[in-house]
Amino acid sequence: MTESPVTARRPGARSYTTCGELRIGDAGRVVTLKGWVNRRRDHGGLIFLDLRDRYGITQVVANPEHSPDAHAVAERARGEYVLAVTGRVVARPEGTVNLSLPTGEIEVLAERIEILNPSKPLPFPIHEEAEVDESLRLEFRYLDLRRERMQRNLMLRHQVTRFIRQYLDERDFVEVETPMLIKSTPEGARDYVVPSRLFPGHFYALPQSPQQLKQLLMVAGFDRYYQIARCMRDEDLRADRQPEFTQLDLEMSFVDVEDVLLLIEGLYTELFERFSSKPIRQKPFPRLTFAEAMLRYGSDKPDLRFSMEIGDVTDIVTGSQFSVFARAVEEGGVVRGLVAPGLSGASRRQTDELTELARSFGARGLVWLALQQEEGALSARSPVAKFLSGEEIDGIAGRLGGKPGDLVLLVADQASVAANALGRLRSHLGHELGLVDTGVHAFCWVVDPPLFEWDAEAGRWEAMHHPFTAPVDDDLPLLETEPGRVRAKAYDLVADGWELGTGSIRIHRREVQNAIFRIMGYDESEIERRFGHLLRAFEYGAPPHGGMAPGLDRTVMILAGEENIREVIAFPKNQRAQDLMFGAPSPIDEQQLRELHIRVVLPEEEEQG
Amino acid sequence: MTESPVTARRPGARSYTTCGELRIGDAGRVVTLKGWVNRRRDHGGLIFLDLRDRYGITQVVANPEHSPDAHAVAERARGEYVLAVTGRVVARPEGTVNLSLPTGEIEVLAERIEILNPSKPLPFPIHEEAEVDESLRLEFRYLDLRRERMQRNLMLRHQVTRFIRQYLDERDFVEVETPMLIKSTPEGARDYVVPSRLFPGHFYALPQSPQQLKQLLMVAGFDRYYQIARCMRDEDLRADRQPEFTQLDLEMSFVDVEDVLLLIEGLYTELFERFSSKPIRQKPFPRLTFAEAMLRYGSDKPDLRFSMEIGDVTDIVTGSQFSVFARAVEEGGVVRGLVAPGLSGASRRQTDELTELARSFGARGLVWLALQQEEGALSARSPVAKFLSGEEIDGIAGRLGGKPGDLVLLVADQASVAANALGRLRSHLGHELGLVDTGVHAFCWVVDPPLFEWDAEAGRWEAMHHPFTAPVDDDLPLLETEPGRVRAKAYDLVADGWELGTGSIRIHRREVQNAIFRIMGYDESEIERRFGHLLRAFEYGAPPHGGMAPGLDRTVMILAGEENIREVIAFPKNQRAQDLMFGAPSPIDEQQLRELHIRVVLPEEEEQG
């Protein structure tokens, strides 16, 4: 028996057959498969091996009467052994066809089986969705990655990246690699730094993003730049953060906000229509100003997969008998609320829990009104009902769209506190009450955020995005007089309540940049030290420019239906920034330290020092 | 005058016209161009502005009679000012058509000119090929990158990268991003390290290559992986090295040498046929064993754009009257040589220089024979002619292919010394005598190098490639007895005398790996510390695999016809690993150092310490 001739080898052509390609039309061919034993079953004197690779699973049959040798090897094979199997493709006997497998109409009758490599028993099962401790998964990531879910996620990541590149390539974008060893700038998040061997006491920084480099590429005339950019931040990690992450970094010259939004919206629309089974709820993506988003959803990344809007009833309760409302208004605060539909029957325990939640979100308290129909009129069951007039209750219900049977939740506080607490209550209730439509994706743009925020601790204005963000043209006159009211030409893309990325139009005129730095209270030497190279570049014909940097990890995460970016990163770190597989970070040799002109100072020494 | 309507804006469509797209068919249209003033000329009361962007140059005419405003602004415009120009496309007057420019048949009659940003005079000219000091170019890299040559090189790099991706995507390769913060392994080149904030005294390393990670991806079943991978090595820099570089990192499962060679050869053939104007000298690429390459070309990266082969004449001069030859043979050495065609008339000064050169390449000396025809017989003019018999001269000339008029150069030494000295002489003479055909690209594969090399200092065998390289099957029996004779399943791709990349089939069986480590003299704890994670992975069903990692920088450099990889890297470092634009590396704050649990030890303190 000889193998059916392989067509003349083209570069990259395989000398064997993958486990995903055989169909009924291949019956009769003699093939060699290579792959892993996914499962082994002994049945009626035969051994059935499901052979697996990235392309699929093919059933191999070892029949001792057909080939005693092959059967003998099959007897030794265990799960995850790597085999090469040569045999003839045959149609499966009637009744054993498996239509859930693309290869399910055939099997390969083994003539020869070679064990390419054995395997020890695995520390966790990989061909079923078992709950496995994440530390164990990360320590044996090379096994975890064999699981179908991880294979699918990483393939998706590859395809998404390829799609993004193609979309941008078709639009004149040039991918440029920017350096990993750059200059440390003491602002924003913490830099990872790299000691220099040649310059004692000097350090490189790893990029938190190629922000300044892409702006320099615009100065260089590269017009439309992108990069699937590796970024690193030495931050304390939250659930969806990693010390290393990847962003689609892009920048364009001669553009204003609209150009960037159109480009990115086109990309994300195509991307999600191509790679997600769920439709996009609203196209074009709704645009909310930052102020509107905070008012209506209490968040700068509102989840628009459900409505439940927040409403402001400050005007209705001004001068209310209810002192909590009256005082809040007097103190320059607001009274805002939202409606939990159908929740008017909430028990005391439930309302207590909601109140507790609101407090944990920073509110001083929570007022609840269970709306009911009483003798043809609307009334409210509430601990504070007696302090509220019928007009107030009607007014509140009317403003918030509450009906009998609904529960109204109100927060009286400073605007930002009320917005945040209600926004988080909204998110909580949306999931709790099953209002979130998880069968769709809901995008929106959040635009025109404030340019500055007041840093109470430092006693000065800080750039909310970064100090190169351009102010909205109409607000330029406010720069010197009311910096807090100046809006930025910045925008966030939000999907399903996640911030996908942020961007802005940059300042390209030196005098505007100087004004910004003045407001931030920087002196000349500080400006020179931090941004000298960039400002100098801007004096040699910098074009107007702007860009954006959506997160690739999070984009793929949402497309994959995952809740954590670790599930779409091949080799992620854990929450303490450790690589559990390699055991990094780790101590290094004294010799290495000496060459780098540094010495380790352990915490106890630090205390003594 | 209103602008001709722009078609409904598609995502990524421009709201203006680029400087490279207008043709005679556009005459009559009103357009807006945005770009840089490449050149300004005043002529006959008109101002001509060559407006430049990445796409080309368009001539703008400001005529004071047509638009006094536009003319007034044009008067203020200087080189590298950024302008927006609106005007009508008109055919150039007869006699002023410039056929060397794609836009040379038209010009734009300015109606309105806006200065988007002025520019100070540049530190060096960018629209002509001036010799500019490289430090100045690197300091103002954003201006250097405006030069046509650099724009062309970076565009080429983008296109080459895109082509590589497409070639591999079509062949089932998955691009996987591997981490930048990994574990330091004290071997090979020096690691760049990154101190950990959370684990005092612990460090990450930046990858010198994703070697182990890609092998783990094979264990994970990813079958065909690639990555345009960023790599970092803290080495002392040579002319064509950079502390950061990029390689096409790839790995395949279930392959042997032939599969990898076919794949890469197909890629490079298509790549060079697409992006180079020069033909490939020989297809398929010739394959030389390492031994053959060293013997015939004295180099493991032979430049096959010219022949001039080295020949071995040891057998001919064994027992020669000439003691230098006789002694070399007795000491186990060789006598080898090459022919410099037509150089028999070399002066004493020239032959002295060649001898000096050979000495600087490590040879003890150089013997030269100027071949001549004397009374119908071949003879040699040479200081040592009197020691050589006619048969010897005939034999040497015959073996090396020397004819009357040629100069024969001979080195008698240990094989490796003779090979290296003659290889470098060959390269020198090839360029000196104009023998190198710079109109072609000459590729070759160098295969089957030794698995080990003897480290005389450490007194032990070291892996020549890396310790995971598989031995040639036929040589397995030699492993324990004659390790120095074991050949590796490794291969180098060479183009025009440059090593483009290296690769190998890896060991996937634990017992072979153990044998290798034993030969290298590693003890168990050292093996565990250095390679434990990888060896553990190999116990869970590792497939046979191998791969390669051609250098992207060097590939693009050769395609661009450049001599230094800095010319194809957007923001390279200088020879001292400095970024002259940003001023990196640089000192960092005490606070940063404290957080990272390190202290700087300046050289003077080190001495005292």
C-alpha cells in the first residue's frame, strides 16, 4: 500500500493531511494525518482515536484484523499523544455518521501509526469546558491554548488584526514601527524603565503608547499612519487591565473630528458585521456629548443595550418640604433619578440593598418611591412619601417616565456624585432585571469632554486627555477666563458599556500649546524637559492632525464574547503582573546588575536607609 | 467660486485633494490641496509654489491679477510652510509642461491660500540629496523622514511587511503576539532588563527573540505561527546592528528542513521579484553545506554575485621544498588559495598590501604567485618561486583555475584560519576588482552546520545555534563519541553576502535534549533553572517542529539598495544606542528608582565599592 501521490510541493504545501479536511469525496484515498489524540475509545475489539489539530478532528479506526501493528500502537496511545497515522479514507458505517463534525461522514482505517511524541497525563482536561483554576491555566498556558475556546479566540484575534490592516491599507495608511526603547516622561501612568549599560544612571522607558512618535510622523509628512502597537504601563492592575496591551494606534493629518469618527465608525461597523453574530443596535452610532452622557446615563461609557435613562428633577423639587431635596438644591446640588420598571413591589430588604449600593457608589443616600395607582391617581409608597406633595410625585414620575408598578430611585447630591451613583445603579439594575439586550452590540460616541479637570490636591488644572489635545474652536475665548468650561476635540468610542478607545485632534499651533501649558501651571524649564523635542518639531511645519487608539485586546474580547482580555491574549500576566509559565519577573545575576550600574535595595534596607 | 462637490464622504475619504493625483483630465475642477512648500519661485510677477505631500508634488500659481489675496499669502510662504490652497486646475501653458512629474501637465491657479502652519528654516535641506551629518539627521529625524528617500524606504518597508503577511496568511499561518516582558535567561546576547515594582529585586527581560514562546505555541497546537516580532539585544553595536530590530519570526509543526526551506525560498523569490528591479541570479537558490561554504568561499555567508572560488592545494604541496607549506601540512593545517584574475602585474606595494590584509584577517602570511607564460610553459613570479617545483606550480594553477596573467594568493594555516582569511580576501578583491555583479541578487542556503563548537575558554562544547537545535538524523550515533562532527538541522539564508536569517528544526524528544545538555556539561539544576518551563512543556505531547527568523530590517535594506539598516528604520538609535531626537536614555526621578527598589551605582562608586 503506497500513499496517494501528493501534488508537486508548492512552497508552504503540507506533506500530510490535516485533521479538518477529509470529506466523503475523499473515500478511497490513502492519507497521512498528524495530530493529537483528543479521545480514545475501545469498542468491539476496535480502537477509535479522535485525532485533533487546529483544523478539526478526524476519527481513526485501528482494527487488529486489518493491521495488527497499527492496532498495537493504538493500544499504547493515550490522550494528547502526538501521532502520525497513515491509512485509507473510508465512509463510516451506516448509523455512525456524525453530522456535527465536518469530517463526520468518514473515518481513516489505520494502516500504520507512529507515536511522534508521548504525553504525560495533563494537569487539567482540555477537550471539555471544565472550570479550571486560572493560575493553573496560566502556568500551563501551552496546554490551555490547546482548548477549542482559546484556539478560536486567538484565530479571531488574527483575523480581526488582518481585517483592520486591510481596511487601513486600502485607505492609504502606512504602518510604521516605532521604537520600544524611548524616553521616560514622568506623567500619566507609571513607565516601565530599562537601565542603560553604556550610560550609567540613565534609563530608557517602554512606551505607554506611541503618542509622541505618531505625532512626529505627522510632522514627517506621513499623513496617515497606523500601527498595531505594543504598549506597557506599570499600573496596579484591575480585572480588565494587563501590564502589556495592544492598541490600534493611528493618526491622520489635515483632519478634524468628523474625519476620524467616520473612519473608525466605518471600521468598527464592518468589523462587527463581519466577526460578530450579533447585530449592531443603531447605525450610524449615536453621538452623545460628554455632558449628555453623564446626565442621561451617569457614565462616560454608557451601555446603550438598554434604555433606563436618568432624569433630572431638580427644578421640580426646588423648595420641597422634603429637607433632603431642598438642602441639596440649596447647596448647588441636583436631584436626579431613574425608574426600575415593575419593581414597585420591592421588599424592604431589596430597597435597603439598593440604598446600600448607592452609598457604596458614593451617594449620601437613596430615596425610593414605589409608584402605585390609588383611586385613579398616582401615589407613592415610600418612607418619605409624607414629605412629598402630589404635584411633586406626579412631576417626578412624569419627568422620569415612571408608571404605576415602577420603582423610582432618586439621589440628591452634587451633580457628579449623583451622576456616578445613578450610572452605576443603572448598570446594576440593567443586568439584575435582565434589561440588557445581550443579543446586540450597542455603540456610541462620547464627544466634547472637558479639556481640563481640576486637580484639587495639586491645586491646578490638569489635562483630562493629554496636554496636546486641541480645544473646541468655539471655546477658545474661554481658555484664559473659564478653563473649566473649555471642551476638548476629543472622543471616546464605547461599545456595550466598554470604552474601546479614545482619541483627539491635537494642537498644532505653538501659541495655543503655550496657553494650555500656562493654564496647567508649567514653567518654561518643565515644558522644555518634558516636551521640548515635540514642541521643537512643531516649529518646522507641523500639519493639523489627530487620531485615535482603540484597544485591540478589548475589541477582540467583545467580539469573542469574553469578559476578560486575558482570554484573548496568548500569554497574559496575572493580576500581580507575573508570567506564571516562565516565572517572570525573577532575580538576575550580580554581574548583570553591575554591568547596568544598579544595585537592588530591598524594602527592609529602604526603611533603614 | 465654490468647490466642486465632493462625493458623499465614505469612511476614510479625504475632504481635500492630494498633491499627487491631479491630471490633465482634471482641468477645470476647483480643488483644495494641502501640503508643504517644497520650493517657491518668483517669476514674471507670479509666485510658483511646489506643494508637496506623501503622494507627490503639484505646482500652484499665485497671480496677483487673479487673486491679490492668494498672492499676498504666497508672498509670505517659505519652504516647509504648511498650506491649504484652493483654486482651479488648469493646463500648464505650452512649453512649461514637466513630464518628469505625474502632475506635470497641470497647475493650480490659487484662489485662496491659507497658512496652516509656518516653519522655521530647516537645519538641513530635504528636497535634495545633500550629505548631512548623521547625528543631525537623527536629532531631527522628523525632518529627515520628509526626504523622498526615507519616505520611499518606509513605504517599501510597509509594503514588504504587508506582502509577507499575505504570503503567510494564504498558507494557514496565524500571527500571534508574544509578550515583551519575559524571563531573563543568562545566555546568548545580553538581555535588556526591566525592574519589577511589585517584586523587589526581580526583573523582566525584553525578548532577544520569541524563540521559546514560539516553540510553546507549537506545543499548544498552533501549527503554523508567525509574527513580525520586535527583538532587543543589549550588544555592542556594529555598523549594521541596532539594539532594537525586527524579525519575521516563524515556526511550523510536523516539518523537516525541506519544508521550511521551500516556504522561505518561495517567499523571498516572490518578494524580490516584486520589490527589486534586479533579477535573482540563480533559482532555485543554490544550497551549500556549511563545510562547502567554508571551503569554497571561506565564509558562512558567501557573496555569490561573483565566483572566485577558494581551492585547497594541500595534497599538491604535501612534502614541498617550501618549508612554510610543508610545515603547515605537517601541523595538520591546510594550504588554500584563490586567483585574482588579471592581477599578475601587481606591484610590490600591492602585494604587500594584500599580505598586510591577510594578516589583519588572522593569517600568518600570504604567498603570492604571479602566473606567466614563459617559453610555452607556465611559470610564476614570486618571492618563493625558487622553492616551488614546476609540477607544484602547474598543480596549484590547475586546481585553482589560474591562467597566465593571474595572481594566485595562498594561505598556509589551520583550516579555519585559512578559510576566514581567504574568505575576507575574496570579498575584498571582489569589490576592489569590480567582479561583484551589483546588478543581480544572489541567494544561497548554507545548511548542515556543526551542532557544537568547542569553547576553549570554558573548556566545553557550546551549541552553535541554540541548544534546542536538532542533530542531523544520520549523525545521532556520533553524539556521545564525536560531538564535534555532529551536524545540525540548521540553515542560513544568505543574500548578496548578507546573512538574512537563520533557523533550525528543533529537538522535540526529551532524551535527545538530555543528551545535548549532558554534552554541554549542564547539571540538572542548571537545566531546570534555565529551561525548566520549556522542557516541562515538551512532556505533554510536543509535535516535531522547526522554524526560522529572517531579519526584516536587513531584508528591506537590501531591497531598498541601502547599506545600513538605520536607513529603513523610522526612529533608529545611534552607535551608542542613543535616541538623539528624544534624548534617551536619560536620568529618572529618585522617586521612580525607589518604587523600583533599585539604586544607581555610578562607576566611581563601583570602584570604591
